[in-house]
Amino acid sequence: MPKLKTKSGAKKRFRLTARGKVRAQQAGKRHGMIKRTKKFIRNARGTTILSDQDARIVKKFLPYG
């Protein structure tokens, strides 16, 4: 069997946790901060765990974790 290739974009954006969940950066912080509330900016720090539906898609792009 040939080896499966990992999607280059996915390996730069996502990481798997020890339990196999997908961790990603919070969305909505690239630009336009002046119109966002302080609460939104505060809550969008760090990383988040993707929902099961989204994680299923990303795991196809990362065949070997």
C-alpha cells in the first residue's frame, strides 16, 4: 500500500490532542478588531476544540495524526 499524503494546509492549522480531538485557532481575529466587542476578543484567545462534525472532515486531511 502506498503512503497517504497529509494536506499541507491542514498540518499548519490543526493539531490532534492526546485523545484524538482536533485543536484549532479561534476564528475571527485576523482583522476588523475595532468593530468587535472586547468580550469577543477576550474569548477568542488561544485555541479551541472543533466540533465532531468539523473534526471528522479535518481528520481525513491528517491520516497519520
